[in-house]
Amino acid sequence: MFYIKAPTGQVSLHVLEKCILARLEYLQLLYQAKAHEFDGNFEYLLENSVYDKIGHFSLRLLASVSHDLCNYWIVRETLLFQNRLHHILPRQLYRLLRRIVCQLRLLADTKKLINRTLIDICIFLSNQSVFKHIVSKDHKKNCNCFHTKVRFELVPDLIKERKLNLNAGYAIVYCSKWKEILSSLFSTYMTTELISMKSKAKHTINHDARFDYLYQKIYYKIFKKNYGHGRVTIDNIDIESKNFPLCMQHLHKKLRNTHRLSHYARLHYSLFLKESGMVLQDAISYWKEEYSKPHSCSSLCSHHWQSNERKFVYSIRHLYGLEGSRKNYKSPNCEFMCTNFSSPMYEGGCPFKNFDINIVKKLLSSSLSDDQVTKLLNITSPQNPQIACAEYFKILDQRNSDNIVINSPLQYYLTMVNAEH
Ligand code: SF4
């Protein structure tokens, strides 16, 4: 359960995938306090089994390359550790403490503060008198018969929650806190491990198609929901763009007409599409389709898909959190769209705020009647672009949306298609 050494041997990709997916599903249910609803195969989650270790170490590797995945996984894996600790039998606990000491002593970096502290704590807890005391039925919840100390920076969660007293940079750990201290050190140990393996793991994932496949699969499984349940695909984008706010409708039309967008316009529109549900493969095909055509914009655009394919694919994958820092980039909100009007070549921005009135009129006329356009233009003011945008939404929306307030292009779209945000 507190795994230090990865198992050796061979495993087929489909078994590896099952170990990972079953673990992820269980971890998420545990996090939601619904572990009893798990109906997957428990064979992959038997404590100390090879499958359990494979799932743990594979997720450790995959999580190390992404900040989002790392935060997601450590919280849940620590919860699993706590849960297992809660049900552990005395002899299993004793074996666990001794194993941690033995395995950490075999490592080259026993000088690492976290490793040294774990060794010290496990030796302290497995000391005969302390051990007998902590596993006895009479051990009180707030007992302070035995104590030791750890550096405060190793147990930030316990310090934050004021569960331990501090003295000269050390947190005082009483015997009643043995589960808390082990869980907290488990979390710190995992964080440290993930940081130190990050660059090697990145190389492995980028150069091994199997791990790249697994990474993509779990990343989308976990974070797809954060993209909001939009439904934009390469096949429906022309129809679906009618539900986009005016700023994104404009970028879509511009791209279809000139086959190019300037850097920031491309960035903002790509992120909007990602969060509106467009999957990676569709995004690549969509941009490829346009950038393979000769451009018809006035600038001397030298970008062409065929000669820059690798660069384009890399930058799209980057936006999807699959390259570089592997962040989950978010699409801009209205405030950003209105104020970051970068250069005269930039086609983006908020039409109600930044565009010439004749361009706004032209854009509106593709979805509104002349009367509606005139009415809307009468209330349009660069000081309150979101009010005009909300009015536009209300005209197009069939439902009662009197109280709508627009704060981002994505929220506009998801509300329009009645999706969760
Ligand atoms: Fe887009 Fe926001 Fe402007 Fe509406 S108010 S057009 S959503 S930037």
C-alpha cells in the first residue's frame, strides 16, 4: 500500500490498461464517498498484489508529467492509503512499517529529508512498546504518551489544519496521530517522487506510443468533464457555430474565408473549441483542412500546413495538455477578450467592444432580421459589451433567459446548447 519499489517483469498492454482504469474508477468513487458503488474487477485492487502495484506505478508515471493529473491523482491515492490504513491489522501494519524502512534503506537517496523522516517515523512506530501501545484497543484518540517530531515542511496539510503543535521548525507528533502522520508523509513522498521523475517520465511517454496512448486516454477520461460537455465536432462545426457568441462566430467565418488566423486569434479560438467539446483528432483535422488551402488574407502569411505540420500538431497537442508543461489551458473570458486587443493584425476581440459598427452589423445580419439588428445596435455600447451580448443571446434563445449574464464565450455557448458548465 505504501509502495516504494516498482514491480519487475512483463505485462501486456491490455492488462496494464485494465489495472489503470480500474484503479482510476475506484479512486474517483472513493473520493466521492461512493466506493461501495464500484462494480469493476477487484482483482486489480488487491492490496500488495502485482496488479495493484502496476496500477499505482503506472499512474505515478503518467501523473508526473502533468500538473493537473498530479494534483488529481495524489489526493485520491492518499485517500486510498488512508482508507487501507484504517482497516489494517496489527501484523500487517508492523510488516508495512518494517518494509518501508528496509526498502528506503536500499535506495541511494536515503539522505533525502522525506526518506530519512519516513525511516525515523517507521522505526519509532515499530518500536515494541510504541507499537503495542498504538494497536491496543484502549489507545485513546488524543493520547500523548509517546511522541516524536518531524520537520514542519513535510506535513503541510497537518500544519494547515492545525493538527500538530510546532516547536522550533518541528511538528510534534503524538502517538494518537500515527495514521495522520503516515498519510501526510505518504502524500509528501508521492509529491517528491513525481517531481523527481518528471523529466524521465516525459521522455518515456513522448517516445513510447503505448504510454502516450494511455496518457491521452486517462487525461480525457478525467478532464473531459471540465471541457463542459460541448458538442462541437469537425462534421457539425459550421452548423454549431450558429450557437457561438459573436466573437467566436467571427473567428470561425474568418478562418473559413481566409484560411488563416493570426497567432492570438488562433490560440483563443482553439481553446474555445477544445472546451466546447472538440476532440484532439478533430482539432488537428479542422486546422489542417484550412491551413492546407492557400491563404486569402491581406497579410504575407507564410504558414502552410504541409511545410509546418509537425509544428502545428505539436502546438495543438500542447493546447490539449499533451506536450510541454501539459497544462489544462482555459479559453479566455469576456474581460480578457475585450481588453487584450493585441495588434492591428489581430482578428479577435469582442465585436461589441472592439469592432467597427459596420462589421458588427454585417456579423449580426447573418442571424438576425434588419429590425432586430437595428434594435440591438441601439443598445450596443463599448462600455457594456456584455449587455449587448446578453441581448443577442436572448433574441436567439428560445427559452426564458431574461436573467442571463454573459461572462465568457464558452459560458455563452454552453448555456445556448443547454450544456452543463
Ligand atoms: Fe464574446 Fe464576451 Fe463579447 Fe459576447 S461579450 S461577444 S462572449 S467577448
